[in-house]
Amino acid sequence: MFGDKNKSSRSVTNMVETLVGPRVVIRGDVHFSGGLYVEGRIIGKVIAEEGAPAVLTIAQKGVVEGEVHAPVVVVGGQLTGDVHASERVELGSQARVLGNIHYRIVEMAAGSTFTGRLIHAEAPVAQLVPAEPAFARAS
């Protein structure tokens, strides 16, 4: 977006190997590598092959209803479910996301909407500290 992406990331982002057309509905989990471009609807998990370069792009009229696991996730349409992106998440101006986003880098365009939690990949896991009982303080 700002021109500082490395060359290998840019080449994977522009590569589309699989297209889910605008009149296609897939019910079930989708496993992929490379580029997956969704103009239709996927109802199920979308999971990139572990360790392989992969980009999931959801077009402005595309819909994914399910959990997403991919290094790079670009949302232009609607996504309902948690996103786990090991590299980055990009939300376009028409993006509508309902779910938590686990990310390393996130870009959000003006006009995008997001309902959920942003969870940075390197953030420490919060530990609950039990409260001291009130009777223990009264001594």
C-alpha cells in the first residue's frame, strides 16, 4: 500500500491461482496455497498450506463465513469469523469483518468496518491474577 513491501511479498499478492467466481457457493473447508481470489461465497474454514506463500483475497462482493488461516489476507468484501494472518491483514474501504483478527501487520482503509478484537502476534498472553479476598485484607 505504501510501497515498502518487499518484492517476494508483492509477487505473491499479485498472483491468483484459484478463483471462486461470483455465482459460486462452496460449503466446506478450503485448503489452498498460492493465491485464492473469492468473488463468490465460502461457508467453511479457509486454510493456507503451512509454510507455503499464500494470499487470500476477498473481493468487494465476496463473502467468507468461517475461520481464516493464511499468511496474507486482503478483505474487500465481507468476512465473518476469526482471521489468523502470520504476515499481514489488509482491509479495503468496503471491508466488513465480524471476528477477531490475529495479525503481525494490519492496514485498514477509511470506510472499512471491523467488530472484534485486534490481537498482535507478538503480544504477551495476559494472565489473570486472582483478586485477594476482602477478608484477607482486614487484619
